Amino acid sequence: MEFLQIVLSFPTLLFTGMFCLVMIYWLVVALGVVDIDLLDFGVDSAAEAAGQTEGLAGLLSKLKLNDVPVTVVLTLLTMVGWLITYLCEVWLLRHLPLGILRYPLGLLVAVGALMLAVPVCSALCRPLRALFRKAETTTSKSVLGQVAIVRSGKVTLSQGEAVLEDGGAGLILRVRADEAKGFKRGDRVVLLEYLGPEHAYRVISENEFRGD
């Protein structure tokens, strides 16, 4: 009961709400309804190296939160921010007679928690960044011509995922195709071309690939 009072108190409530949304998102991803890279975007590597990226891509690069899916970054920021505000509530805020001042002070705590969460998330992303880069380098060309199973509800020119069996847990790859082809969950597709800017694969049906 005390735990619920803390997580539903301001400012912890802000991150509790975000945390619930994040959990719902990952549940939907697990069901294959949306892609893990829902909020991702292509970033030109040459521009990134020259420090010319703009907008969210540039911000993530400056904060050293790049090369990891945006959804993973947001999940880590939410978790770390929630933990910081929770501890602030337990150790400090609940013991002060704040009254209406709880809201402006709580807002400052929430902003401070988010700022403190950034370097922590940057440190957590460092090993993840290497894993994502290695996975991309390993699979970008070596899997062309192999058969994968569609795991998303549909495949379009902007979204879609498929699982490639690799003898282990399987590789989840971004795939793209004309929506008119009607690919759906469970269909067998062939990885035909690697689309570098999108970090995805153009796919065709197994029958089309075989000329049936």
C-alpha cells in the first residue's frame, strides 16, 4: 500500500505513467503489432561523423544515446527517471511539509531526474551500441537470399519485421515491401536486398523468388 502511495504521488506519478506506456508498447512489440524501431529514423553516417545531424538525431548524438533504437533509449530514460524520483520521494519529499509547493518542487525534481538519467542511460547504452552495430554488420549481407518469417501484422514500404532462424533465438530484422503484396504474420519471405539508409531488407515471397 505504501509503495502504491509513493509511485502515485507527484512527481513519481509522471514517470509511473510513462513506465506504464513503455510496458504496453513492449507488449505490443512482443505480439508483433508494431516494430521495435517505431520511432527510429535513418541518419546518414557521413553527416553524423561530421556532426551535421539535426533535430532528434542530432540531440541523441550529442547526448551519446545514438546507434541504439529510440524506443530502447526512451525505456531506459523512463526507468532511471522513475527510480530517481521514487528515491527522492522516499528519502526527502514525503518528510517535508510542502503543501501546494509540492507541485513546483516536484516538477523541478522531475526535470532534475531526467537530466541525471541522461548520463546513466549513456553509460548503459555503450555496450548496447556495440551489440547493435555488430548485429547490423554481421547480418547486412550474409543473410541475403535466406528465408525469414514475417512477425509483424503487415509489411509495407515503411514498416515490417521478420524473424530469421539462426540456430538460436532467431534474428528480428526490419523488412520492407509494397503493401500490395499483402504480406502478413507467418508468411515466408526471402531477403532480397539490404536497404542501408533504413537498416532494413527488401523482401519478396518465397514462391516469387523460386519463380513459381
